[in-house]
Amino acid sequence: MLTVDEAYKCGRCGLCLTTCPVYRHAPDETLSPRAKVQLARIVAEGKLVPSPQLKAVFSHCINCGNCTTACPAGVPHGPIFTRLRSMLGDRFGHSWPMRLLFHLLTHEEQLLLAAQIARFGRNVVLEKLANGQAAGTIRLKNIPRMNPHPFRKGRQSVIPPKGTVIGTVVYFVGCATNLTFGSIGEAVIQVLTAMGFRVIIPQNIVCCGLPLIMHGALEDALENILTNIRVLSRTDCTAIVVDCATCGSAIKKEYAQVLRELGRGLPAAESVARKVIDVSEFIYRQFHLLEPQLKKASLRDRVTYHSPCHLRNAQGVKGLVESLLSSLPGVQYVASKDAESCCGAGGSFCLEHPAITQAIAAEKIKNARATGASLWATGCPGCNLNLSANLEPPDRIRVVHPIQIVARQLSVGP
């Protein structure tokens, strides 16, 4: 039975409206955060019969968390919406693409097999056929090439530092780095070992499960959650470092919440969560270990930043990445006007509601262009893909992970 007692905290003040990226570009009160809270409440009270139309309303949410951050009453929008999505998904099902995605993300071997097929499709077929084609807002020609091999495959499980060992960290390599953004993974290892950390890469972790959690498929995500908690609990380490804001949000915030919703035990999840830290925050807080090795670059790159919602709102990392970028030699950091606004990706949101995503991304790109930056840093692969896919000539700006900029400073000339 659906319970959303927290909905009664909502005073309907409307402060969430100005922060909601969906409402800003589709100003329909039914789609606003406060309306969704009230809809969830009256469904729980039995005064509204669930329907496919209601399911469509709740699909108009990017899960950015801006509404919760802005709410003076502390309404936990995320858990309320997740519970309702879970009930609606159980009752009305999911589209076949989403069912396929759920299956692949909960079956690692089949995910890797599908990735092999996708690798051929992207790296070979799309090179010749992608011009002008799009999936939602994503221009297929802008989709990054996939790794020749999964990043974790054949890699050492323990990578020693270049000098004295000062500590041990576990590096959680999520699906995006494992299958597509291998260069980000290489940068993470380069920087952490240069700082003196022994890096452990668990080989038997699986998808973090957040795409399933966001759609309310909590039972489907459970085995992934338990597997990752079990693997990460077995390792003695200083920290569990993640390069993906989504994965970090899942392990640090969502796992305990999902287990609570499903009536499962929490101690191991909470213990793991306390060690999880985004790689950019980790480097910022230990910058003194890296600073002596940074080269004084003769070229100055102008860099701007997009703050991922899963890093800013879910993990509370605000201002640190910008400070890290500003501290790097050879970097001229310029803040974008809307650096802390959502990019509009939201996992499958950009496929379900491409017009809204395109409007949001266009505004982000316009403001990034205005900075004159050549590099646009962000620590979320979903944001990276969405922003990159919406760039087009004459854009000369390139989307990268902050860790790639840090790694470059270890290898540039004097």
C-alpha cells in the first residue's frame, strides 16, 4: 500500500517552481513538483485512481532534486515520487525499451554481450550512417566511441602508486567508464597513483542500479545493490572513489533509502556509504598531495563547469570542483551563468521528452559559449553525453571530466 505521509509537510508555497527545470520549460501546474506531491497524497488517500495518464505525469521529472533542496518544509520529493512510480510501474508496466534496459543492467554478462554489439554499431556502422540521425535529442554522430574492451577487463585488481604508499582507495568503475569513457578511468588511476594511493579495482561489481531506482523498479535493483554492498564491504580502504555523480549518488544516498523502503537491513549499506566520495572532491580535499607534481603549463585553457545534479543536490558537493579547477596551473576558470542548473538529461528523460531536454540543453550551451571556454567540465557521464550530443558546429567547446583536466596537468610541458 502506498504511503506518503511526508506529503503533508507541503505548504504549496511554490518555491520549488522556480527551481524545477521541467516546469520552467513546460509551465503546466500539473507537472510541477508541488502538484506531484499532492497527486501522490490523494492517491495514497484513495481519492484518485491510478492511471496511465498519472504515470505520464510522473515521467515528467528529471530527478534532479532541485525541488527538495529549495523546499523550506523539507519535503522529500525523491522518495515520494519513487514510491508512486514503483506502484504505477507494477500496475501498468514499462515500455519494452525500459524492460530491456532493466534486464541488461541486472545481468552483467548479458550487458557486456550487448555492449559488444553496440560497440560494432557505434564504432563501425554509425561512423558511416549517423549524419542527421538522432535518438531523442541525441545526435548519433556525437555519441562517443565505445571502449575497445571493457575498462575493468584484464586490468590489475590492485594498482600500486608511483612512490610511497600513503593509503588505499577502492575505485568503483561504473558502466559508463567501463564501456565508453575509458579515458576518464585512465585519468583517475593516473592522478590517484601520483598522489600516493594504492588503487583497488573490484572486478565483480555491477551496475549501480540508479536507472532502475529512478523508475521505481526497486525490486529489480535489489540484487545489484546487495552485490555492490557485499563487494565494497570486503575491502579495507581509506575511501571508495567514484568518477560518476550518478553512481556516487546511488551508493552514498539511494542504497540505504531503497533498503529501508523494502524493509531490508541497513548497517552494511550505511557503512559503505560513509566511505563513498566523488573523485573531484577527494582530490580537492587532498590537493596538497598532488600540488607539488603539477606542471606549470605554458598554455592557458579557458575552462567552464557544469555541476551535475547528482553531485550537487544528492551528495552536497558545491563549489569544490570549481575551486579545484581554479587551482590548476594552466587553467583559466570562468563560471557559466547557469553552472548549477540541470542539463535536462535525467537518464531516459531525454528520450521520453526530447523537446524539453533540447530546450534545457540549448540554454546551457548558450551560456557555456558565452564564457569563451574551450573545455566544459562535468563529472556525470549522462550530462557529458547530453551536452556533447547537443553541440554542433561552430561550437569549439569540448565536454570533459574534471579529472581529465587534472591528469593533463601531470603530463604537460613546463
